[in-house]
Amino acid sequence: MVSPALILFSSLLFHVAIAGRTCPQPEVLPFADVVPFKTYYLPGEQIQYSCKPGYVSRGGMRRFTCPLSGMWPINTLKCTPRVCPFAGILENGSVRYTTFEYPNTITFTCNPGFYLNGTNSAKCTEEGKWSPELPVCAPISCPPPPIPKFATLQVYKPSAGNNSMYRDTVVFECLPHHAMLGNDTITCTEHGNWTELPECREVKCPFPSRPDNGFVNYPAKQVLLYKDKATYGCHETYTLDGPEEVECTELGTWSAQPNCKASCILSVKKATVLYLGERVKFQEQFKNGMKHGDKVSFFCKNKEKKCSYTEEAQCIDGFIEIPKCFKEHSSLAFWKTDAWDVKPCIDE
Ligand SMILES: *[C@@H]1O[C@H](CO)[C@@H](O)[C@H](O)[C@H]1NC(C)=O
Ligand SMILES: *[C@@H]1O[C@H](CO)[C@@H](O)[C@H](O)[C@H]1NC(C)=O
Ligand SMILES: *[C@@H]1O[C@H](CO)[C@@H](O)[C@H](O)[C@H]1NC(C)=O
Ligand SMILES: *[C@@H]1O[C@H](CO)[C@@H](O)[C@H](O)[C@H]1NC(C)=O
Ligand SMILES: *[C@@H]1O[C@H](CO)[C@@H](O)[C@H](O)[C@H]1NC(C)=O
């Protein structure tokens, strides 16, 4: 089978052959235009190649005449892209590029502490120029910082004339009796502004209340303010539970609320106990009573194993629970061995 298309094509070739030798449509070269551009040319007709905008000729013929042979001469014209000026280095920044040829675009970024003064990309134009103009990386700086109300500058050193540079810091301090809300330090950011300013507020504390069985002293003033102090004490035989000195905190409360706790009266007449890791005579060590919070360890006997162990007891607000295992012998029972004289049990 012979396809109808093939028959049509063959007859067309035959027709051209007998009509005299015309030149065919000329070769299409990359990045070049041909004028005039037609499907065939009669012998003697001229064509001209020219490089497209943005491309330049690197030698080779441009003008051709259709010869009687009907065959275009071999074309050696070469069009290559225009090259823009070298732009591979950006001071204090970097450039991303493949080549600096038309029609490529290159992009810019600045190092930390610098900002782009100009555009972040530029294109190599048909004319072989960068558009828009190449940017520069300019150092970031912050103007002198504002000073919060009730605050003073503690550390401030402008490093760029009257301005501060990226990452420079400024430290504030509140006026006396003012508490700071936020960070005392601000930093010059990459946006050329400062991080959030702290706030200084006047803070009042209520008058501290007197503890039962004790007293409290504080400044004789109309109001008590941040950092003001109060001191506590207890009447005899009472012990302060908490610090002697408290301070008005930034929350408007006192740092602690000490109480007075009763001492313990001794119910044991004779015993050797462990106190702060030492063996002491209980009745001598605590002849004035045990203070609130004091801890001792009593010795007890393990009758089966004939050894001794200890149990702890603590004076809590006038009350101490003597361990049940502790046995106090009458002073008349001289033949009995006290637990503290028995060898200690060895824990397993
Ligand atoms: C910025 O560039 C200049 C010149 O190349 C150089 O001396 C300087 O150290 C750079 N600054 C920074 C912070 O990189
Ligand atoms: C930013 O660029 C413009 C134009 O090139 C120039 O006039 C200006 O001084 C530059 N600013 C800085 C801070 O470099
Ligand atoms: C800094 O500020 C002072 C007062 O405003 C001004 O007189 C001086 O010229 C400034 N210096 C610089 C380097 O900008
Ligand atoms: C205050 O800010 C500095 C710097 O940003 C930071 O190092 C510091 O931890 C901050 N302090 C507090 C209490 O948040
Ligand atoms: C600093 O400037 C940036 C960008 O404009 C903004 O997002 C930020 O909120 C500013 N910071 C402060 C503390 O004003």
C-alpha cells in the first residue's frame, strides 16, 4: 500500500524540480532571525540573518543569495548571549548566580548585621547591563533607645556615631522602689529597632502583721514599697519559723511570713541521743527546752538481736513525740544496760 500523503509529497517535489531550482525555507539558527522569512526563494533572492536582541554575532556570514543550484550555502553564523559585567561579589553579603549572561537573573543576600540597600535581584538586560542597579549591603543600626518611665540607663555605649549597631545591647535600671516588668536588657535587632522595652512600676506592700508571741519592725512610713524590709522576732521560749528579715517583692507581697513557734518541754530526764550527728546528753543539751524544728535521734534496743538502732523525733511547735521504742530506765535500775551502750544493729 502507498499512502496518499506520500503520493502528494512526491508530486510536489517533482513540480519544484521542473519549475526551476528554488531555495527552500532557510535553516533556523538559535538566537537569530532571518528576513525575509519564506517557505521558498527564487534564485537571486537575498536573505539576511541578524542576532536576536540580547545576542551578539561571533563571526560567520549574515547575508546570502539564493543560488541557481537552489541550495543555501552552509551557514556558520553564531549568536551568543550578551554578558553583563561581573557581579559575583557583594561586600558583606553573597550573590547567587549561574552565569552573568542575558537573560539571567542573579539574587543577593546580606550577612547578619547588614541589610540590602537596593533590590534583592537583578536581571542582565538585552543591552548587557544589570537592571535594576546592583545593591549594596549596608550595616544595620538602631537609633538611640527610648527610656522607659521611672527608669534610668545603666549601660549604653553608642557604637556607630549616635547610633547603635546590630546586636548592641542597652541595660536599664528602675528608680528606687520601682520593680521591673520584662527584661532589663534590650538588643538592636536586624530590623534596626530595639527589642521590647521593660516597664518600671511603683510597687506597694501591705503593712506586715505581728506574729502571735512575737513582733515585727518595719520603716515608719506612710506606705511600704518595693525592696523595703521588715524584721521579725519572737518572745522568749518561742522560735522564729522563717527568715528574720523579709523584703517587699515586685509582686507587692512580702518575701515570707514568719511565725513564732513554741519550744518543747522535756519529758525525758536522762538519755543519750544523736544531735547533729553527735552523741549528746539530752537533758544537758536541751536544758532550756528544745526549739521548734530541733531534731534528735533516740536509741532503742532490739532485744532479740541484742543491738541498738535509732529513731528520730522533732520538736514541732511545742510538741515532740518520743519514739515508742525508747525506754527510759529508772535511775534506781542500775543493773539495766541503756540502749545507747549497746552495739548498733547492722542494717542489711
Ligand atoms: C564587611 O566587609 C568589609 C570589607 O570586605 C570587611 O572589612 C568587614 O569585616 C565586613 N564586615 C563584617 C561584619 O563582615
Ligand atoms: C542606599 O543607596 C542609596 C542609593 O544608592 C544611597 O543614596 C544611600 O546613601 C544608601 N544608603 C546607605 C545607608 O548606604
Ligand atoms: C550626634 O548627635 C548630636 C546631637 O544631636 C549631633 O550634634 C551630632 O552631630 C551627632 N553626631 C553624629 C555622628 O551623628
Ligand atoms: C534578657 O535578655 C537577654 C538578651 O536577650 C537574655 O540573655 C536574658 O536571658 C534575658 N533575661 C531574662 C531574665 O529574661
Ligand atoms: C521591629 O520591626 C519589625 C519589622 O518592622 C517589627 O515586626 C517588630 O515588631 C518591631 N519590634 C518592636 C519591638 O517594635
